[in-house]
Amino acid sequence: MKTLKALAFLMAYPSADMQKASGEISAVLKAEGWLPAATIRKIEKFMDECAAVDIYDLQEDYVGLFDRTPSLCLHLFEHVHGDSRDRGQALVELDMLYRERGLENDSEHTPDYLPLFLEYLSILPPNEARENLDGAIDVIAVLGERLKKRESGYAVLFDALQEAAARKPDLRKLQGALEFNAGFEPTQDEMDEAWEQQFAFAGTKDDNGGGCPKAQDMLKRMETGS
């Protein structure tokens, strides 16, 4: 299941090693055959573009997208529960799933970090990995569409994940989430408003961020493989 691990590697914070790995990653994607040839060519083009950019510029662009734009955050449960108490419980349960497979999260990220989640899926049998990917596919699709609106090359990685999954995203939920937030870089006023609206106290209303799946549903699907 190296395809998912390769996509996770490309989705993580850029490094010089990532810029040099295009040949190895292309070979993995072609050998496993999870993705259509046309998609692999798009990923190869994305890798070539990354390799041609100064690493510091690449890292700055990455931070602007995924760290400074809340609607593009790569922590999946952020799009489901914000900072509510429910997110904390979901994170605990997800970490338990990793531990049951003998994995320890020694990264700086919470368990719902998408590249980390993909690494977990990469150790599962192919059919199980596909089905488990379904639990996050609606959030993944929303992130991909928002990246397209930002004209970001990273969007191809999210398209690839949709093609690797066993089901297609819910178009109604996708449209609702995009209407809620299209993914453009927030203004300072919007960032202040988003901060004020975070669910920081017990008993606050849970909001699913415009139609993305509940964290519990994602975990349930991961546990049952259905």
C-alpha cells in the first residue's frame, strides 16, 4: 500500500528529500496501479513543479495554504468539530486505532492529520484501506475543491485520493461546504471572527462545518471497514 504513503509524503511539509523523490514515487504509483495513468502523470507534473521551486518558497506557499487558511487545515476533525470537546474524544479514539495496529504517533501532529491518517491506511490490506478511506472522503473532496479555487497544484493529490477510495463524495455535502467557505485566504477580520467562533467550552453546539461527515461516523467506518 505504498501509494497512500507516497501521497502522504507529498502532502506533508515540503523538504529537499521530497523534491528529489519524484522518480521513486512515480515508480511506486505505476507499479501498484491504484491510480489511473492520467492521474499519475498529473502527480508527476506536480512533483516536477515542486522540484523547480526554491525550497523556502515552496515551504512558504505550503504554510500559507495549510497553516494560515483554516478552511484548508489538514487536520480532518477540525472541519467537523472545530475545537469542541467532541474533537478531543474523537482524537483519543483515533489514536487508539493506531495503537491497536502497533503504531505510535511520534510526530508533532494530532492523529487526525491527513498525511498521518494516510500512513495508517497504508499498512492495511488494500480493500480495507479503500473502505476506510471512505470515512474521510467528503472532507478530502472539500479540501481538494478549495485548493482548486486557490489554483494550487496540491489539488491533484486530493483528486488522487478520491480515485483511490471505494465511494464518491456526497455532492450535496460538498456543495454545502463550499458555500460555507470556498477556501480563499482569509482576511484579518475573518480570522478574528473564526477565532471567536471556535468551540472552546463544554456543552457548546456542535457544527459540522457545512456538511462534512461526523467524526464518529468516520471512526465507526474505520473500525468496521464498511
